[in-house]
Amino acid sequence: MRTIGSLSTWRSAIQANIQQPDTPRLRKRSEIQLECVDYHAPGRRACPEAMARDNGHFQWPSSDTGMLDPIALSFPRLPGSCQGLRVAHLSDLHLHHPRRARRMINLIIDRLAPTKLDLVALTGDYMDKPGDEPLALEFFEALERRVRPRLGFHAVLGNHDSPELRRRLIAQCPWLNILDNQAKPLIEGSSMIIAGLDGDITREADPMALMASMTGLPSHTEREPGATPRRESGPPSLSTGPDPQSGREQIMPTAQRPDARRHSFILLLAHHPTWLPIAADLDIDLMLSGHTHGGQIRFPGKRAIYNSTDFPLRFSAGLLRHQNTLAVVTRGIGETALPMRIFCPRQVPMLTCNHGPLPGQFTHQVVNLQPW
Ligand SMILES: [Fe+2]
């Protein structure tokens, strides 16, 4: 029987990974004396073979059995033609090391290929560092070759994706709908719109241009007093403070934009989840985001230590609601900085959208309805 090793064994394993991320030392995971429990089947011990199948990445608990994560959502404004819409949400692959990257690509495509899908939504960080563009292109080519969503592939780029990747995707993947602060009908003649806010390296995200694209109204160059402050580029910086009732850190309400209201259903792709208050101002129905990796390294109980955003840690991953907008913030697929995931398994949300009441209650504060 495997037993939990001493704290010093565990600490030295982590240090070995920090200092030498690609050494064979960490790949020989059987040396690390841990009791491994399948995250999705409590009480079942993962065997050493299961750990060896872990695609060259360190993940503890090691199982990927629940990577495709079915999530049912309901919306009062969903058009009848989109009833039962099935969406695969892929984010944050961070493809970098070629051998690991190809295993990861095969893992994802093998799982998605037999799945019946309406659309694939991609929310950025396909590559990790400059020079990784060919691996990201390999992923997109494999995706197009083996996965057949009825309504196509729709993407925004993330803060790790280079201008070179954008240029090559536009040139080599004409089937990919890259959304640059714009909104398009998902189905011609339907009131279902897909929109995208860009990441912060390749192009500045511009919610005003997006709103103009959605509504046909002129793009505003200045926001009203009290609106969410924006940096010159990149995701918005959020105002946070204690909630007067609970005392917990909360995102402050933003100004309403009544001119953004309309009757179409809008699905927004935005790499950074911190666009949520602005998406709620724009009366977006559903926002898909990544970037946080769910914290990537967490304590038991889904408690993130860090999430690389202004968001309070309890919003690092889950189904969030703000006003009448739902946001799916995925744990994502890959890793950055440290090549490991702890208590934070990979996730590809498989969304099914139906007509019905919005989950949760209307509130001007952000609420995590379903942490994952
Ligand atoms: Fe990322």
C-alpha cells in the first residue's frame, strides 16, 4: 500500500520541479510516496500506471477521467433554434514542451472527436512562450481534422498568445472565427450572437467597439462617471471592497448601460474573467473565460492560493453570476510557470444550453453559484 510520505519528501519533490522543470526526476512519479486518490471516484486509489499516463505533466490527484465536464445551463432568452446547444469550451493549453504538448493534443482530441458538438469555443493561451507557435498550430490543425462541430470553431486569443500566432492563424486557419472585439450571428437569421473580446498582447480589448458591433449604436469613447475603471490596455482593473452585509471582499457594482439592452442572446468569449462586470453592463447572457487555471495549485476544498487576476480567490473557477450574466470560468487544460496542478484537475466544460430561468438570483454583486 502506498502511504503519504513525509512533508520533507513532498517539499523536495516540489523544489526539484521548480529548479529543474524538465528533468527526468519529476517524471518518475512512482518515487514520490503519496497516497493518490482518483479525484472523481473518491476512495479509489490511482495505480502507478494511471500516474504514468499523466501526459508528462504532474497532476495530483492524477486522474483525467472527469476532464470533459458536463454542465447544464438555462437562459430565458435562448432562441428556440438553439435549444439544447452543445458547446465545448477549451482554454489555456499553454503548449510548450513538444513531447508533452503532443500528448496533450492527442488527449484532448481523442476525447472530443467522438462527442456530438454544436460549437467549439476557445478562450486563449494556446501557447506558453514565444517560439511555441508551431505547437499551437498543430493543435488547431488536429482540432479541425478530427472534431466536427455543427456551428464551427470560434476563438479569442489570450495574454500568452503572440502577434505571430494571430498572423499565422489568420493565414493558415481560415475556418477559425477569430473574434476581435466584434459580434456576429452564430446562425444566419437567428437572434443568437457570438462575440469576442480580445486578449491583451495581440490587440487591445475594446468593450465599446464590441457594444457598437452588437447594437449598431456608435462606439462611445468615454465611459460614464462611476463605470469600471480601465487600464490603457489589457483586462479592466476592478474596484473591490468589503461587502457591507457579509464583510467579505466583493467586486464593487459598475454603472449600468441601459443602451446596451436588446433581445438577442449573446455568447461572449473573453480570456480574462475580470470582464464580467462590463459583460453584465452590456447585458451579455453567457461569458466563457479562462486565464486563472482555477488557481492551478490549490488547497483541498477548491481553495486557490493565487489566480493572476484582480478577482477574489473564491471566483478563480466556477459558474459565476453578476446581474443577468452567467460566466463559466474554467480551470483550463495546461499549466504555466510551474508545470504542475495540485487539487485542480484539467477541465473542458461541456455546456448544454436550454431555455429556462437563469440560475441564482439577480444581484449587483458577483456570486459563484457553482465553484469547481
Ligand atoms: Fe493561461
